[in-house]
Amino acid sequence: MERELRYRRASSWEYDLILRESEKYGELRHHFFAVVEGKFRDVYAVNGKVWAEIEGMPLKPYAYGTFVGTIKVDKNLVEKFYPNVEFFYFVKVERNYAVLTPRAGFLFTTGKDVPRSGVRRYDWQGTKKLVIYDENGVILGIGRINPKSGRKFILNVTDIGEFLRRKR
């Protein structure tokens, strides 16, 4: 049975989930989000002009704006916002990040884990997840720090190369 998709602005509760996730890394620079409800609640960053156009359309689009993550209920029945890589373009990242060397950056974008020697600098405060950058400030993905290991210091959670590596 196919369910109809619902399009709406993010509720204050959903915005709070997004805000709490962004505060782990820095300051949220975007404040207008919309939700497409289907099997999951997909979150999109949109601007007011785009939203006004969408509200006036008789046929609603499947997606709009920039897809920034999904709100899911975890195994403990707690709602949580799971950001994707694009979400961090809307956050002024000041903590919980790592900057990789060129070789380590290449390894990371091919789905590999990063050794300690491949990390130029990092700032780790509280959460296990880090936003991963190359030397030029380009976001490469999201990693999980493993401080007890030198060989697999940063574990690859998701990266910008996943789209190219997907099975067709």
C-alpha cells in the first residue's frame, strides 16, 4: 500500500532536533527547513522564496531545496536527526572536525579509514562523530574518531564518494 507524501515546514520540535545536532559542531547558519514525510521524515534546507513557490503549486514536488538529513526513531524509541554531508555546509563548524592530508583525504573519499599519520589537525569535544575536511576546506564526509587506534584513527561513516561507488 503506497502512502501519500506530506510536505510541510519543519515543526519547532524538528527544528530543535536539527539545532541540537548542529550545536555539537558549531553554529547553525540556516534557519528555514521543510520536511517531506513518507517512510522517513526527510529534511530539506529551503529559502522563503522557494517555499512560497511550492505552497502555490497545485502538484507538490517530490523534493525541494537541499537534502540535509533524515529524522528517524532509533531503537530506544527516541527521535533523532541524522545529518548527511551537505548539512555541514549550513553549519559554521568550530569543533568536532578533522583536516586530512591529501593522501588521507583520497583514502577517505574511497571509503577507507584514516590512520593517525593522515590527520593534519583535529578538534574533538564530546561527540564521536567528526566533520572531515581536506586541506582546502572542502567537506569530504563524516567520520567517527577511534582515539585508541593509530591505524584506524578515523573510521569512515559516510563520504562524498559514496554516490560513485554505489551498486547499480
